[in-house]
Amino acid sequence: MERIERIKDMEQRLDMSRQALDGLEEALAVYESVQEDYQTLCDYYESHLWMEDFEADEAGKLPPELKRGVLSEDAVYDLITDNHDLMVRMLKVITGELENKTRRKP
């Protein structure tokens, strides 16, 4: 009976790990596909154009129905910070896993 339970447990771990890995692979593909857009956004945010657009919005020179989250003072900055924090987290996970794999080798 113990063997059966162990196999069931390991099968569940296999299924969960496969699902997580597949999900991560899909998410990474999406993340990679937007990197050029992300960099263009960062360049815009750090340029004089963003400030000019921000000031135009503050002066009421933009149509009220225009979506303008990019001109908020926090949206792009928060995205950049979140992206940085996620990259650091990914590095920590990868480094930890590589260290664990190295320790497990005979």
C-alpha cells in the first residue's frame, strides 16, 4: 500500500511540475515578445517627449476621452520597478535551483 501511495504522490508532483513549467514557458514567451515594446515605453518615459505630453495633459490640451495611463506619474515607473523586482526574483530562483542541483550531484 505504501508503494501505491508513493506513486500517486509522485504522479501528482509530476503533473503539477509539468503544468507549472508549461505555464512558465508560455509566460516567458509572452514576456520576451513584448521586450521591444517595453524598451520603447521606457525610452519614451525617460525622454523630453513624455514630459511635454504630461504638461499638455495638465494644461487640458488633450481630449478628455483619450486613455492616458502612460501619463500618470506612477504607471510606467511602477511597471519598471515591478519588472526589475521580477528579474531579481527570477535570478534568485534560478541561482538557488542551480546551487541545489550542484549540491545534489554525486
